[in-house]
Amino acid sequence: MGIFSTIRKFITNFFMRDRLLSKSEKVRADTKIRLANMIEADRIELMIKGTDIAADTKILLANMDDVDRIELMRKVQLDIVQLETDSQISLEHTKYENL
């Protein structure tokens, strides 16, 4: 996934070797690592989408009059709030499923 997930996995595996963990504990630890990686990937994807939306909006706003600009800004802000809400619901749902 990324450098941080690789480091996290290395550290977790290093400490796992020092302890004799049962198989179910190892499975739980792997599940937590995978969940953390999935959540981090979702956050990065959302940041990229937000950046893309902001860039597209700036281009459109440069060519519009004030009334159209205000309306578009309002719609974009609503879209961003909806995207954030949907992503938070998805993250909470994923956390709940993996408990």
C-alpha cells in the first residue's frame, strides 16, 4: 500500500515474533492491519477526489458571472459534504464489520 503501512506491518511482525501468539491472535492482528490499510487507502482516495473537485470548480468559476458562480459554489459544497458523509458512513461500516 504505502511506506507507512509497510513500516507498520514490519513493526507488528517483529513484535509478533517475540511473543508466541495463538493463531486466532495472529489472524486478528492481520485483520487489523488490513483494515488500517483499507481505511488509509480510502482517505487518500477521498483527498484526491476533493482536490479534483476543487480544481474543476476553480476553472469553471473563472469563466462565470457572479450569480452562476454562487450557485455552482453552493452545489459543489453540497457535493463535498455528501461525499464526506458517504465516506464516513463507509468507514464506520467497515470498522463495525471487522470488530
